[in-house]
Amino acid sequence: MPEVSREQFAQQVIDIVRSRFPLAKIARAPQSFSIRMNGRVASLENLYRVHQLAPEELRHQVERWAVELLRDAEGTPDRFAGFDEIKERLMPIVVASDLADLRQSNIVTQPVIEGLAVTYVLDSDRTFAYVPTEELSRWQKTVDELHEVAMANLIARSHAIQAHAAQDEDGSVNLVVFQTLDGYDASRILLPTLHDRLREYLGSPFACAVPNRDILLCFRSDEDTVSRLGAQVAQDYRTMPHQVTDKLFLVTQDGVAPLQAL
């Protein structure tokens, strides 16, 4: 199957949405590789990457994506709920700090590590909604208070998850992968217990990477391992949906910092 250009893909998405949801108002948006549907601007980047992985499922992918976008555009009772009503569903999402959508959207965000920022979402069964900045004043909360609640929820959700470990030829663990696919795997780079939990297996300090939203890779910081996995991280970042960053980080007793070239 020949590769579809971005221009062709955008038109295919519009055509599919119009045929499936004839009452929806959809057109190209002025932002790069984006559409506007019922007043909501959405990037096509992640959908395009998903399509490249499974091009034969284009209609299904677009229809599912459109349903979620339409639901969000319609609004939910969460927009009028008090903080106590939603606080148990508040979660942190790590994103690249230079993400274009952050500059275009009025959502709560703050830097956490050089190259990474954290945003906040209200988790639902099938999707989540970013927290807009105006909610802070309505809830009478600061960003730090939001972060504290979101991190407590992430820690609770991560308490019993299982990680996958890989060993080298000597039987020593050199890689630990968190991939629950719950939407918060990359965010687990923020867990305060990450270093203490893995240093027994990976040494201290150790390296980590979050090429996309649905994976956290932790590995030994020796030159061979960093070189080998760094190339895989770069490949995943280029090809997988929900990309975060191709940068590598170092997990220390004092926290997470950018990994300098070895």
C-alpha cells in the first residue's frame, strides 16, 4: 500500500468524519497538520502515526478518534464540578516542554525536568480531558496543589504494577520496562520511589527514557547499554504515536536530570 501524504491523510480524515457524522462541522485548521471539528482544534499527528502502524484500519481509527473528540467538544459535567468531586481522577501527564500544543492551548502546565513539562488531566474510562487554566481560579487551587494531588493519584495507581525486566549474557538485569498502556507509563518517570525501587537491579544512578506516552524504559547507564537503547529510543520517538521525547535522562537519589553524553 503506497504511503499517504499528510495532505491526503487530512482530507481522508475529513471525508470519513463527514460520512459517519454528517452533522459535525469539520474543516482544516490554520495550525499545522490539524483540523477543526465543532470548534475544537485537534492535531492529526498521533492519528497519522497510528495509521502508519495499521493502515488497513483507517476508517475504524478515524471514527473512534472522532467520537472521543466530539464527546470532548460537547462538554461534560466535569466542567462544572467542584474540586472534591474530581480530585480522585486528577492525573499528571508528561509531555515535551516545547510541544506546540502547549503554546496554543490554555491548559495547566509547568516544567518538571529540562526538556519535559507536566500537564494535568481528568481521567475517564476511555479517555481523559486536560485541565484548563481557568479551572484553577474556580477551584481556588494553585498549580502546586494540583500537582500534589495528581502525584498522589499516580503513586497509588502505580503501587502494584508489574514491570518487565531484561537480562544480559551474565544474567544481570540491564533493562526494566514499564508498559501498562494506561496512558501514564511515561509519567512514571516522576515517581519519587523510582530510584529506590530499581537501583538494586540497575545500579545507581541509572538511565531512563520516555519516547512515547505508553512506555518508560529504565536501564543501566554504561556506555554500551546507553548507545544501544538510545538508538531504539530515537526510532520509537520518530515512529510511535503520542511521542514525548528522544532525550535520555539520569535517575539519581536526588531525582531525575538530563543524561549527558557518555
